[in-house]
Amino acid sequence: MLARMALLILAAVALCSGAAAQSPMKVFRIGLVHVGAPGSCILAPGFADAFARRGYVEGKNVIFERFAAQGRLEQLPEAVDRMVSDKVDLFVACGYPAALTAAQRAPGIPVLVMNAGDPVETGMVDSLAHPGGHVTGVSEVASDLSAKRLQLLKEAVPSVHTVALLWNQNDLAMSMRVAAAQAEAKKLGIVTQLLGVRAPNDFADAFGEMDRHPPDAILLVADSLTVINHQAVFDYATAHHLPDMEELDFLAHIGGLMAYSLDQDEVFDRLAALSDRILHGAKPADLPIELPTRFHFSINLKTAHNLGLTIPETIQLRADEVIE
């Protein structure tokens, strides 16, 4: 009798173990929506790596649906709608237009944002501490960064008195960033030349205005429109020996003079951590907007040489990266 009972117990255990082994693993689906180019921002390999460090293996327990608008913002609604139809569990959006589109067209799905300006000022959340809706993420502390960029530009090139601000007028977050830069410029005694653009053809008009009223430097406010057209800005700056300050560190690698930016790896890590909490039941409304703590300052000495500039050693020593 005891032997028979033991056999029955072993059979039951084996049956349960087999059922457990055959139960499907939960596969999460995450929509990644970026205003810019493939391979950049949340579409860069480092973003998936941040998830991998938390046990998410692409193709095994997570699927990323990726979309790069490449500046064609009119394509964002269709991309978001397609991902909603695919029943994504979560959206991650890079850039204010992408964040706004996801927030408006997917009201029942959590949305994490980065590089989308100050989410309180743009009205995407109620407050940093209590977002209150289905949107949270990482703020880019635009006002602080704008101030720091102008300070570094002035210290690196003390002769700068007028700075041309090139930005996309169609992007609310970028316009707010320009306002923050203007406020800091007044404190530093810098005059700002406002050159808003709305389309690629507008850059020629901006350059014409700089021809008529030459600035001492350029600050390129980074969004999909201005970044995609960065080479035209670099060419103009080189031809007119104008120092430039960039908002994304990769722009210093490809010809910009200086860049002061968020540490992208830290932002990716924060977003992956927030995503993990949401996928395991946390509500975006209860997750405070996080603030970055690490920043990256790059100087391109080759560009400085081409511009006929000597960057003070004191500034070079403060850089996280000096490109030669």
C-alpha cells in the first residue's frame, strides 16, 4: 500500500512539473517610438542592453517594436496606432512629438518619455513627484542644461557676446528650451539671435539672417529637424569660423565643437528600471518623473583647430572627453 501511494505521489509530482515546464513564459511587448533616425536614442543598442541587465532577453521574454520617424512627424500617429493594435504593454518615446502622440493616442497604455522637455511645463504630467496619469519617465532638466551650455561656451570662448539659437519652432519642448537659454543668456550678458526653423528649407533663411547680422557662436537646439540637418550647420560654422555648442554628445564626434548632454547610458538604465516596475504592476501615476544625475561634456579639438580657436586648458580639464 505504501509503495503504491509513493508511486501515485511521484506521478502527481511529475505531472505538475511537466505542466509547469510547458506553461508559456510571459513575453512583454514594448513599443519604441523615436522622432529621429534609426540606431539613435532609444533605438540604439545600449537601450536593449539596459533591459538585458534586468533579465529581459529580446525575442525570448521581450519584443521591441521599433519606429524611427526620421523627422517625418506626420508618420507618428500611424506608427503608434499600429503598436496599439499589436497590444504593446508599454510605450517608450524619445522626443516631445513622439511622447505627445503616444500619450494622446494610447490613453490606456503606460508611456515612458525621454528627451521630451520638461513634462510639467508641456502639460504631459501633473507634477514631477505625482505624474497623475499614464505618463512618466526621465526629465531632461532643460533649463539647467541650457544654462550650463551657455556658461561653458562663454568660458571656452570669452569673446562670445551674441549667440544664434537654431531650433524647431514646431516643437513646444524645444521652444521652452530656447526660452530657458534666453533667460540664462541675460544673466551672462549674452545677446541671443532667435532663428526658428520649421522645415529643411528654412535653414537657408536662417543662414541668410546670420550673414546679415553675424553672431559670435551658434547653439543648436537638438530635435529631429535640427539634428538631421546638422551638417549644413557645421558647414556654415566652419566657413564663418563660428564656435558651436551642441546638445547631444555624438554631434561633437562628427564635427561639432562642444557638446554638453545627459549621460545617455544613465537615462537608459532609469527607463529600463521604470519599465520593469510597470511591467510588474506599478502604475505610472505613482512613479515620479526621474531627474538625471550624470552629464557628459565633450570637446572636439580638431574642430577647434579648423575654427582657429584655442580652447583653454582649464576647460579641457573639465571635459569628460577631449576628441583629437
